[in-house]
Amino acid sequence: MSILEMSNHNRPEQPVGVFDSGIGGLTVVRAIKDLLPKEDLFYLGDTARLPYGNKDRLTIERYSLEIAGLLAAEGAKLIVVACNTASALALPRLHEVFRIPIIGVIESGARAAVAQSQKRRIGIIGTRATIASGAYERAIQAIDPGIAVLSQPCPLLVPLIEEGMFDHSVTIEMLHHYLDPLIAERIDTLVLGCTHYPLLKKTISDMIGEDIVLVDSAENCAAQVLEVLRETRLENRAERPGNLEVALTDSSNPFFKTADRVLELNISRVQTRIVQGVTMAAI
Amino acid sequence: MSILEMSNHNRPEQPVGVFDSGIGGLTVVRAIKDLLPKEDLFYLGDTARLPYGNKDRLTIERYSLEIAGLLAAEGAKLIVVACNTASALALPRLHEVFRIPIIGVIESGARAAVAQSQKRRIGIIGTRATIASGAYERAIQAIDPGIAVLSQPCPLLVPLIEEGMFDHSVTIEMLHHYLDPLIAERIDTLVLGCTHYPLLKKTISDMIGEDIVLVDSAENCAAQVLEVLRETRLENRAERPGNLEVALTDSSNPFFKTADRVLELNISRVQTRIVQGVTMAAI
């Protein structure tokens, strides 16, 4: 049976596939497990090629197609793009190629931000590629064209988070550098537009104060997964908790243990999937 | 003619191929151009998959074979692995596969450090993968087993350099964090074990003072290229300055312009080479 045929015969007991460039998407896994504890989840982190956030659209599209293909081969009934960069740049191309429902994190984040914002001034932080794509602006202004969107690329936050430097003075200094201009613009809502950022939620929250609402795309994405599974009647109704399988394209990611611990996922085993590059046939 | 046959018929007018995970290896290009101004150079930066420094040996070997294969296809008469991580982890495998002479940056850096060190206490800074490989220790202690080698992984320096934050207070703070323990260990020589780090040479030099000698692997690697080209009679004796061609596997690298300017390479055109991933034939 080809993957295409399979995608027309999805069954509730198939897993939800989740992918990210690396480990950050586990924040989305945590949110899906909380909301949909019976679903089996297959998480694929493309750690061999991370980060996506400073690469170009063609590269991000190609990687996203390849990784989504691996998840389709695992029998995923629905694919979650738990990576803001891939959601911002590759979702249209993924929808062209795959019949399986595919959910990104931008649209749900944009909807939640619009629902929260009273003053209609929303700040977005993300990777360079996510911010440059303008995807959040478009998604927010498609709902309400009158909302002001202030965007800030934060290229150093992912490396700092991967080093586990959540409260380090250097992280605080960089956060001030990135967030102070947004605060000065009197935003009342701040979207954490990268799946790594929820790990800095407390530090960011302390810095921006209570008057600015934080929107975590992970939680909102999980709500959309629930919605789509109900609509398509693919919700798993098994009388047992769902499994979580994790595969990475590279075996060495020191950040993995930190994320597993902080998110309390208790991942016992990590598989490796090779994304094959050029063949060396000529040599 | 296959690549293998071609490698047996190298001619002086063929280019020297240079590769790195990204842009940092341009510091090696600068050093080669200074020492061997008549050589044509073909530089390939694997920006679509950078960084290599936090990935595993199998991934780094696979990427290095693929990129070296692309340089062989460009007719390279000699290949320079202008990346400490790839030199540390993939050089033995590259030598197994290719007949073309292949030069890494570790051995020349180690030799220069041993020659410089009076107190026989050498510090090494590099990426996580380079330091974990122990390649510098082995290379130094193969020359003189009595030398003490103190190693320090510096995972945040590459992102900071790529942001152009050469003198930023955050960079200074991280440098203190990484270098102070080495200074406390009374090293008299410090190897910049990553091709990005020469761009921080002045900042590091000011911090560690005049008593510690800095060893820049770029310069020493260029000297080894000269040596091998003479030995193999492949030196280009053309009466004109050599060309520099640059190709990257991803088009968007904001650090490229900074490096080009700082290194005064005046690169006019950047080509793109796609390193093909898995085929999507199943879909």
C-alpha cells in the first residue's frame, strides 16, 4: 500500500506525528499529551540539520517534506509541524504534497493572540526565518487588519536555551535587548513564536510583567489538534494512555535530556532515523 | 572519467577545494590566499546543515563525505577541511574514501601549538564535538606526551560570532566564562580550535594578555597546504592571481557579508549547490 493510499484510510489508532527541527517541539508534545492523553505520538526531531531558523525557504521546504515523509511512513494519521520556522515557510508546500491533515503552529498562535489582545498591539518573537517570513503578521491581520504587529527576531535564544542557560545573566541581557523595544511599543500580548521559547516562559514573564499576556503556540496548537481529530473522527478512544515514540536524525543532542526532564515526558528510548543525503555512487 | 580516475591525474591548474560547515572556513581561505596567491580556490560552505559542532560522528562523517564529493566533482586537486569539527571527526573516513590529498586543521594547529609552548601547558577551545573527540589532545601528545592539554568546549561562540557581536558585553561575559578556567590553569598557549574564532582574535587577545600565545589554525593549515602542493608538484605557477569561487548549500546566511567584509575577500558571486536529501518517490 502506498503512503498516498494509506492516507485515505486513516484510523483512530494510528499515531499523531509531530516534527520539529530539533527538540523544541517537545513542548508541543507535552501540550498534546495533556489535552489528548490517549493519543499515540511519534515525534521526529531533525537534529542532524538543526537549526532551521536561519536557513532559506527552499531548504526549509525540502527538509519539511522529507521529515513529513518519514512520519507518513510511520503511519501518522495527522502531522503536527511543531516548529514555527517550518510552519511559517513550508506549510503551503506540505499541504500541496500530502493528503494527511497537517497542522502548523502559526495559525493557532495568531488566533489566540487576537483573542487575548485588548489594545490590538501584538508582539511576536521568533527565529530570523520565522520573523522574515511575515507569517504571523499575515495570519493576525487576516483576522483583524487593524491590529498592529511588532516583530523581533531573536537568533540567540535557541542556542542559549539549548545550553540550558534559562536564568543566566547573559540570557537576561539578551532578553532585554530583544524585548525592551517591544515593551516600549506598548504591546499588550507577546507571542512566543518558537517552540523552544516556552522553556523561558517564567523568565520572560518576570521581565515583561503582568500587563502583557504571553501566548504559547504549543498550547494553542494542541487545541487545534483536538479540533481536527474530532472533525475527522480520528480521535483515539482507547482505554489506555497513549505511547510516545521519539526519533532524532542525529544521536547527540545534549539539550534532549534537559527538555525531557523539564517537560516531564519520561522518554525511555530514542530511535535514530537517517535522512539520506547524496549518494556516493560516483566514488 | 570517474572522480577516482580524475584524482590520479591532478594538474597544477586545478583548484584547491576548501570546505566548512558554514562561513567560518573563509578565515582559512584568507590565509591560503595570502600564502598562495596564484591558486584557484573553490570554497563550499554546508550552510544548509550547519552547525556541525553539536552533531554526532556518523552525521559529521556523512556530511563531510558528501561535501568532499561535491568538491571532487569541481575538480579539486587537493581538499582542505577548513572546519575543526569535521577535521576532528571525519578525517580518517575521508582518507579511506578519497585518493585526493586531504588536509585538516587539527594536525597543523597541534604542531604549531607544541612549537610555541614553553611551559608545555596548552589550552584548546572549540565546539562541543571537537573537544569531545579529543583530537587535539591526541595530536599534541603524539608529538610530546608530556604536554598538559586543557580543553574547553565553547558552544555559544559560533552563534555570537555569526551575529557579528565581536565586542558585545555578552560575548565578553561568555569569553570570561570559557577562558578564565584555562587562564587559572596557567596555560601559555591557546589554540583557536574553530575556524570561526579568528574573528574574535583581538577580543580574546586583549582578555588573555600577552603572556599566552594564540595559535590560529587557519594560518598553520595554509602552511601545510603549501607544503603538500610542493611535495606533490601541484603548485600553480600561473602568472596571474588565483580566482576564488564560493558556493553554499543554502542561500541565506546573514553572517556571510560580515565575514566577506572583515576578511576582505571581495566575493562577487555566491553559487548554490543542493545536497540532495531523501527522494520523495513514495508520495
